[in-house]
Amino acid sequence: MKIQISLSHIFGRCLITCSALVLIGTSACYAETVSVMKDGTNIRTGPSTNDQVAMELFQGYPLKVVEKKGDWLKVSDFENDSGWIFKSLVGPGNTVIVNAQKAINMRSEPSTSSAIVANIERGVVLTKISTKGDWIKVKHSKGTEGWIHKTLLWP
């Protein structure tokens, strides 16, 4: 049985302002990835609770750390939006997000010839279970598990 997974059951990212966030003069490069720990987590325009909220994220949303300043992390997402988050609001980067332009296939085995177990839309967050070559085994929050080629996921 093939399952369709979409963003309809997730409230997703909620952009609160239209201000552009620009990364200026950052020479440090971090490879660290993190995941948001709870729904309704704010990403701010600067490293302070006095700075404006740029967006609100949901639990599990994956982010890349691009800079650190005290207890604050400058992060970017799969659409290259960036902002600041207090480090206690994120945990280990154990999630990925579908970063394809259209729905993709989740497979029963790490091969394009294996059975399709679900179709998953862009922006759906999945938990990483394991890897095998260029394939990542993932689990959806509703319990569906399967394999997706790493080029279709971020980070």
C-alpha cells in the first residue's frame, strides 16, 4: 500500500516578518546540524530575545549552524533562510527535510527498483534511522519507514 505524505498535517514554518536576513562578513564555517526541540520555536534577526522574531519553527525542523555567539547559534535552513536561535532550543541533528521540487518516493529498500512505500512532498521532516551508501533510512512521525536517496534530502 502506497501512502501520500504531505504538509497538510504539519503547521510548518510560519514566516512572521518579511525582512530579509543577510549573513555579512562571516568567515567561520560550521558543519554542525541541529534539530528544533519543540513546536513554536522562534528564530530571531539577532542573537538576543530583544531582536525581532523572523520565523517560527516546529519540532524536528533541521538547521545548519553557520555561526556561534555565546549561547546563540546563527542557523540556516533548506531554503537558505537564516536567523538566530538560543542553543538550548535545539538538539542533535537527527532529522532531514525533503528538498525536492516535487513529491518523492520512499522505498522499501535502498534501490530505485525496490517497492515504493510512500510519496512524500517537499518540506516534510523525517527522522534519520541509518545510512547505506548514498541512501538514508528514514521514519515519518506517523510511523512509515523507508529509504530515500540522500540527494533528495537536506541536510
